[in-house]
Amino acid sequence: MLRARLEQGVAMHVCLCVSVSMCVLALACVWLGVPAWVCVGESSPALFCDSAGRPTGARTAEFKKCNMARGCLCCLKYMMFLFNLIFWLCGCGLLGVGIWLSVSQGNFATFSPSFPSLSAANLVIAIGTIIMVTGFLGCLGAIKENKCLLLSFFVVLLIILLAELILLILFFVYMDKVSENAKKDLKEGLLLYNTENNVGLKNAWNIIQAEMRCCGVTDYTDWYPVLGENTVPDRCCMENSQGCGRNSTTPLWKTGCYDKVKIWFDDNKHVLGTVGMCILVMQILGMAFSMTLCQHIHRTGKKYAA
């Protein structure tokens, strides 16, 4: 009895391996524009399984019609739909968080007076919107097998990928210049710390200095032109208390926030690199899957509503 079950399990395993191999081969045929029955071989026996899990050499009408290739593409279609649905939901979540930040009491704001729209809320809203639109195109294009939507999904991913590569190259080429301009712009932003209608900027600096244990842009002396000689925000104190920033003898965080952020990125560069590579692979796979479905729709000659 046990031996019979083992034989049946082995037979089912062999059948599954053969089916997966034929499925991959059929997908390769679709990419190359060759009918699936040519790649698999019309004269060679097709391996299928009976109800007992044993492989059989019976040829079926579904095999002649390349239903295996179609089944693999259907699996690919629903996988693409599922992943894009997850991305769309993530985009909705980011959009909601961005809207909440924009209508809240200004806990997060832009640090740069040169780019007043470059706030945390606006960045989250923009990223969430892009993810939502991309996920919607992928979901609808995959489930409807619509060539127009699939091509739009491919183009959007391609534009995003090229923009990421261009920005990354420019950042590394002009890294020193970007660093100098960022420090200069951040110091100019400190001048707005105690002004009216900039509560968000003040809260943002207080949060950063408390969480990162830093003070100012390059060091604590950056606050002297803003708050007066020997005066810093209370969040610069190692032991935070009301009015501690006005006491010249109070121990302060000596390191600037700009250097602290650089240290944080350097300490987490492997994690950030892994996340970036995962995003890159997902974008490339999304482009490949969309073009696979689009080419299959074109070759089958089906007409879909635009």
C-alpha cells in the first residue's frame, strides 16, 4: 500500500515537472513567434496525467490547439493583475497618507525655501498618484487583455525607469555640487524658523533634531544668526528642557543634521540598495509581462475594445 502511494507520488511529480517544462517552452515559442506545437514537436508523444497521476502518451485536441500556451499566459495574466492590484492599493494608501499630512497641523514641511512645494506631503501624494495610475493600467490591461492599456503600462514603466536612471547618474556625477547647494539652501531655510505661517518648518526641524540627535545644518552655530548669539532650539540640548537652548553651559548635540543624515544613509546603504534592486527587477518584470501579453494578443488576431 505504501509502495503504491510512493509510486503514485513520484508519477505525479514527474508529470508536474514535464508540464511546467512544456509550459515554459510554450511561452518561449510565443515570444519567438513560433507555434507552440512546432517547439514541442507534433510527432513526439505528449505527456499528460490520468486520474491516478500516471503519465500517459495520449494526444488531445487541447494540445493541438496550444491550450497549454494559452493556459500559461492566463496564469501570467492573473499574476500580473494580482501584483498590480497590490501596487494600486499601496498607491491608495500613500495618497491617503499624503492628503492627511497636507491637511494636518503641519508636522512635516519643506526644509528648502527654493522649493516650497517639495514637502513631505506633496512628495508622498505624487508618489502615491504615480503608483495608483501605473497599477490601474496594469490591472485593467491584464484582466481585459487590452493592447492599448498594456502598451500604456509599458510606456509608463519605461519612462519611470529612464527617469530613475538619469537622476541617479546626475546625482553621482554632480554629488559635490548637489551637497554644497543643499547645505546652502537648508541654512537659508533656517531663517524662516521663527516666522509666522511656518509652523510646519519649525516642527520639522524640532523632530529631526530630536530624533537624529543633531543640531543645525553643519553644526549648532548655524542657529546663531537666526536666534541670536549662544542661542539654539531646545531640541538641540542633550537633556531637553524648557529654555535649555538659551543657557550657554547646557550640553548640546555638536554634529549637524546634514552629516547625521549622510551617516544614516551610509549605514543603511545595503538595505537601500537591496530595495532599489527589488524595485528595478519588479519594473523590468512588469514591462516583460505586459509585452508578452500584448504580443500574444496581436498574434492571436483577437480584437479587443480600446
